[in-house]
Amino acid sequence: MDEITPEELQDMRDNDDPVIIDVLPHKYFRKQHIPGALNIEGDNLDLAEQLLDKDRPIVVYCMDDQCGASPQAAKNLEAKGFKNVYDLPSGIEGWKEAGYPVQTSV
């Protein structure tokens, strides 16, 4: 697993079409998430194995750099055979601090 910054993620979104996974509980995802992100809570990552191409870049994130859910999710995805897994350690908070937009779900 590699770590990625908000700026690197934005560049990746512009060029590589990664799958972005928010591993936070759905109630947090509904309040704010990176546009286009999927919400797959960390304990439900078996869904990723059924839904996603293991060769496509995957970026996981949680709340902020104090949250341990996304590094654990990245390790779990790699253990399932995903090859291009990235963790956004600054999470949704770092994404917002970098000036990028968030989306809400009603």
C-alpha cells in the first residue's frame, strides 16, 4: 500500500479513473464524501472483491490522519489480491483542507 496526498488523488482522478472508497460508517458518508466515492465500510470489504477489478487503482480514506480505518482497509484489500491500493491518510478532512469539494447524500 502506498500513501497518497489530496493533490495526488486529484491528479489520479484526472488521469487514471481510480475507485475511491470511503470506509467510514454510512452516517458519516452521507454527511460528506469525496465526489464519486463508494461507501464500503471496513468490515464489508468482501463486497469490493465481488465488485471491483483487482488491477484498477483503488484509493481508500476515512476521517483524518488519526483514523486507523483506511490503512487497515488498504492492507485488507492487498491481502485479497488488489494490486494498486492507496491510502489517503489525511482522509476527508485533508481533502477539504486542500480546497477540494465534498458531496453529500440525502
